[in-house]
Amino acid sequence: DAMVIQNPRYQVTQFGKPVTLSCSQTLNHNVMYWYQQKSSQAPKLLFHYYDKDFNNEADTPDNFQSRRPNTSFCFLDIRSPGLGDAAMYLCATSEVGGETQYFGPGTRLLVL
Amino acid sequence: SQQGEEDPQALSIQEGENATMNCSYKTSINNLQWYRQNSGRGLVHLILIRSNEREKHSGRLRVTLDTSKKSSSLLITASRAADTASYFCATEGHFGNEKLTFGTGTRLTIIP
């Protein structure tokens, strides 16, 4: 089945230690999104790609970076995680012009 | 910010009863969507209603949209234990730029 896959499902890192979260998709969608969702809050868009065109949200901290080496894969890099970065990170995809987003299961990040 | 507000924040009902949750938003939209999120998982698209539509049905789901009041409601009829989840509304801006802004969510618990 076509899907959005996120690895790992749970990630523990230390304060200040760089961490990378990964997302892959078999839907062949051109648009990919990264959201941050803290406990009992709405998902918050961090950035998204139209193909290789990167679009950063104005309030996304510089600590967060992303890479998309090809259509299928997208990475979220947190350069120096702080305690406030502990959250669920959701990857999603959509077709260009598509209205529906397809989400992966998320990676829950814990910062010690 | 166009972030929507949902109410109630939490809702508990008996299995078989109907559940209604509401969403309000702030600016003009192209469409409004509802997503479900099971605990610790990604979001799943449920239904989309366009700005020129007033009501839409899908199985046990009924969505209404009142653009004059900038509000929407989601009705789940004949609730089941499996409907226990958080429900989020999400709006796509007027120009259809594909970014979604999510509401704060309603946590629905169905009591068997």
C-alpha cells in the first residue's frame, strides 16, 4: 500500500546533541511537509517542499533544518535540541494542487 | 494567524450517541477539512468541504460550513468505541496555496 513512513517512531536524544528524523513516501507526491505537534496542541507547520523548492515558515527556529535529496525522502535535522523541542514530529505529503494531506505515524522526540 | 479554535476541547459520550464538535476560523478559506488522530499516531483525513458548499456527508460523518460565521461543525452519528480519538479541523487559505492551518482539536471519548 502506498504510504508515508517515519523512522524512528521514538527518538531519545540529549540536550544539544544533533538529531535527524526521516520520512519516506511511496505516494510519489511532489509536496512534503514537516509539522511539530506538542502535547494536546495543534500541529504546527515548520516547513514544506514543492519538489525541491524549500519553503520555511517565518516562525520556524533556525535550529530546525530540512533536506530533501529526492522525491521519496525528506529529513528533519535539529541542530541543537532543547527541552522545548520535545514533541511529536509529523511528516505529510500531498500532490501539487491536491487539497488532502497524507500523514505518517509521527516520530516522538524526547530530549533529556 | 488563522489557527482555528475548536470546541469543546474534550467530549465524552456513550456509545451509540451522536457527537458534535465545532470549529471556528478567522480569515477567508478555500476549503475546510477534518482530520482524526488516534493517540500517539498521525492524522487521517476524514472529509473536505469547499467554501461554496454548506453541507457534506460521508458515511456516519456530516459536516456543515457557515462562511458568514466562519465556522464548521462535524457530526458523528451512532458513535462507536473506535471513534475515540482527537479531531482537528484544518483550513486551506483563500488562494489555495495548499498549506493547512490546524485548529486546537477536540478530544472525543466514546464510553462503551
